[in-house]
Amino acid sequence: MKKLIKLLVVLLVIIVIVGVVAVFYVDGIAKAAVQSGASSALGVNTTLEKMDVRLLSGEAGMTGLHVSNPAGFKEDYFLKLAQGDMAVSLGSLVGEKVVVPSVVLTGVRLNVEKDGDKANYQAILDNLKTEEAEPTAEKKGKKYVIENLSIRDIEVHVRMGSSFEDTIKVPDIELKNIGSDSDNGVVMSELTGVMTKTILTHVVASAGQLPGAIAEGLTGGLQDLTALGGDIAEQMGGEAQKIIEGMGDITGGLGEGAGAVGEEAGKTLEGAGEKVKEGLGGLGDLLGGDKDKEGE
């Protein structure tokens, strides 16, 4: 009996120690996972100022996400995030698939730059394409399913050489069931990719405010990537369809904008309208927005 009591005491002590260690180290583990996943997906160094995982309440928060700009561009960051808040299903934390009921990302700042024949977004999209080429089954790490994702307060700083510079406000984004169409969810790098593609697709929705060369480049780069899949494809497909329907006389709109961005940009914009329109049509197909083809 005494041996049994001693054994139970030892087990209790071990459990307490493991719990204390988890509390002290879980923030660092989660922070490293976010940094590593984003860096792998985007091909640039990503840092996170702080990660706070509250195990007892099933909540987590992060502040100060900084995704570096590819080398050779003016700004020091491609993307910054002020605050991220999550609700986590505690029961799923011990399994291979983590179910996250809600994620709210607030204060997204994105730099879109083109200088001559180089564009920072193209470097990011090229790396996403490489990342997508590796099957999910071969990727290590926790898998995630995000039931509700909200991205709020999004501003995009656009710069093309010395001829155009502007800040575009992107409407809030709401998505559901990221990773639900996969058997085991998606790894952190894939999750980063979905979020990046989603934001850039909404930037394309602001094509009327973008120089033609940038709108065309973003559209073409997104077309080269894997479809978002499942419910996300349907949600983004509807958005893509709105983009296409709203383009209307895009050639004329871009022509008017040419005068505002200078002679060099005007030459770039010449003939770009139809290319962007065609590209957006393909983007609609990619994201599930072509309803006629769905029934074939």
C-alpha cells in the first residue's frame, strides 16, 4: 500500500513538472512554429515579437509579425501584422490535427513593389509555388484546420519605380474551414500560403487603383499557384467573379490612370487592360468563380 502511495505521489510530481515545463515552453514552441512556417512558405525571414498561449482558457495571441522584403527592394518588410488572436480546441492540441475555431488578424500592412523588371510579390509567389510542389503528406509538423478566419484593417502600400506610389485600403476578409478539405488539415507553411494568396487576391480586386503592370503581374502569379481548394475556393470564387464583373471597361480605366502615373507608366499600361481582364478570367476559373463551367 505504501509503495502504491509513493508511486502515485511520484506520478503526480511528474505530471506537475511536465505541466510547468509546458507552460514555460509552449510560447516558445508556438512562436518558433509560426516563424519557421512563414519563412518556409514565403522564402524570406519572418520574425514574431511575442506569442502568448493560454492553455487553461484555450486562447492564444501574437503580436509583431514581421515578414521581410526580398532583397533589393526599398521597404524592409513585405508584410507586417500588428495583432493575431486565436481560440484553440484544447482537446485537439495533443493530436496531429489542431482545430482552431477562430482566428482574427488585425492590422495587416503589405508592401507591393515593382522596380523595373523586378517585383517583390513575384519573388514571394515563386517561393509559394515551390512550397506547393511538395506534397502535404511529406511535410512535417502539426496540421491545422481553421474554422473561421477574419483579416481586418488591411492596408497595401503600392510603389512602381518613381512613377507611382499610393496606399490602398482593402476590405475586411472573412473565410471559413481552411484545411477542412484535407484529411489531416494543413501544415503551418501551407496555412501561411493560403492567407497570403487570399490577401493578394483581394489586392487584385483593387486593380482599378493599381498600375497595369502590377495588376497583370499579380494576376499571372496567382494563376500559377494551386487552387485554394474546398470551401475556400467557393468563397474566393465568388469574390473573383465579382472582380471580373466589376472590371467593365478596364482598358479605359487604366488609360485614365496612365496620365497620373507618368509617361513611363503610361507605356507600361498600354495594352495591359485586356491582358489583365483575361488574366482575371483565368483567376476566376482557378478559384472556382466560373459557375458555367462548374456545371459541365
